[in-house]
Amino acid sequence: MSKYTIELRFLRDYMFKFDYDYYMKGLVPDEVYEKSKKEFEDKFINHYMFDEICVETPDRFFYMLKDYLDNAFKTYNELYKTELEVERQHINFLLNKDLVETNKTTVESSYDNTSSSTGKSNTETEDLAQEEFNDTPRTALQNKKYATAINLNRNHSQGTSNGTSEGKNSGTTSNTATTEFTSRGNIGVTSSAELLEKWRQVIQDLDKRLIDGAYDLFMQVL
């Protein structure tokens, strides 16, 4: 029988009619999410079935319960996400040694090529020009033409050119090799049983922790 306010069992048909996010949201399929959310609500009601709410009216209690669940969502969502990552990576928590070593070796080589060539060329030219003047009296030429005067001009030139060309090609090549060494096992500092117990403490039931956290929403009456 209620002594101060009202016991939760009288509100069970009105519980969780408000909208809130359960901590598994976005991390599991929809059907799993809905089933798990309903199971959490049933466990919550059963846990506080005969406890009196801490406020005078049910509406205020529902408001405070929603506020509590909304604020707890982010923390418990991250905790559950961590648990899923652990399962996904198949980490064996009976092992207290988990060492991964990575070594990288880089080999660099360089090259430097130089080439050159030398060339030489000679040129020689000769020009011959003849001028004729046809005045009288005329002088007979060999080609039966007549001229009063003949000028014969000859030009001769010779040249030499030298040339040298040079080319250079250089660069660096690099090769990297990576090796990874993994070592796992129990090195004897802690027994396998102790490791298992510690892990059980880490992954304790999130629903129970979430339910126990709502303790202040109820009257602490013996």
C-alpha cells in the first residue's frame, strides 16, 4: 500500500508512453532494437514495482524519467558501441599481453649520368667575277666578243667551326619494406580466471546499470 505518493505498480499501464531513445539505437537492426527496448522497460517496472515515485503526480514523474533516460543515452550508447567493437574484433580478454610491432626499412639509391659530344666543321668558298668594257677600239676575246677592258675578280674564303654539347641526368629511387610482428598471450602476471572476472566487471549488464541509476526517482522508504 502506498504511504506517501503512489507505487509504480499502479502506473505500469502508463509507463514509457513518451518518446525516448534506448542506448542501442543506431547500433543494431530495428527489430533487435525494439525487442531489447521492450525487455528493458519490463525489467525497469519489475525492479521498482512496489516503490513509490518521488513526486506528487505521475506526470511529473514521467517527465523526470524521460529526462533521466535522455541524459543517459549518450553515455550508455558509447559503452554499448565499445562492447560491439570488442566482439567485432574478436579480442580474447583472457590474454594480458597484446603486442604489435611494426618495422619499416627504406632503401634509397641515386644515379648521375653525364654525356658530352664535340664537333668540328670546315667551310671553303671561292667567287669568280668578270667585268667587260666595250669601248672602241675593241679587243677580241676568246669567245669572239670584243672588249676594251676586262677586270677579273676572285674571292676566296675558308672557315673552321668547333662545337661542344654536354648533357646531365640524375635522380633518386626509394623502396620501402614493412614487416609486422604480433605477440599475444598470458605472461603469468594475472591468472586467466582473474582476467575473466575483471572482464565480467567491465561488461556488466548495461540495463541493470541504467535501471539502478534511476534510484533517485523513487521514495527511499523501508
